[in-house]
Amino acid sequence: MYQFSYAEIMEDGVADAKDRERQVLSRSIEMLEAARDVGGYSREAIDALFYTRRIWIRFIEDLKQPENQLDIELRANLISIAIWILKECDRIRRRESENFQGIIDITTIIRDGLK
């Protein structure tokens, strides 16, 4: 029988969480790329924006928690990025923008930083 230390279990938990975060961000990027490629305010755009908004709202909720172990400055920066993404999603939804690529680029940077 294996005995794992608390630190090993917590490390695995963090690694699993980061992997899930990478997966949902990758899915968001795929959906945003499909929406960008179709163009206009399509069904793909609606689905991509809805999914992307849900992700970033959940990230904000997590980042605001006092138990979050990230540095406070990093959390503040990520919340600022999340707010920009949410605003950009809203601009696309209101047909004031088609800046899918901007959201894709930022989301890709964040996803690739989760190591």
C-alpha cells in the first residue's frame, strides 16, 4: 500500500486543476476560432461567447477567494484580463466588434502560462 504525503496529494490536486483549466481554455480557443472563421454573429459565435463568458466568470470567482494561493498582484492582473475578455465578448455580442482574434490571443497566452 502506498503512503502519500499531504504535499504530494496537494501537488497532484494543483496539477489536475491546471490541466482542467488548460482543457477548458483550449476548448474556448477552438470555439472562438470556429466563430472567427465563420464570421459575423453566427451560431458558432453565440456558443463560443457563452462558453468563454462562463469560463472567465468562474475564473474571477475563484481568483477573488481569499483561499486562492496565487500572489495577490497576479490575481489582480488575471481579474483585469478576465474583465477585458468579458467586455470584448459583450462588444461582439452587441455587434460592435468582431475581435475574436484578440480574445483568442490573450486566452492562448494564459493557457500556455499554466504549467
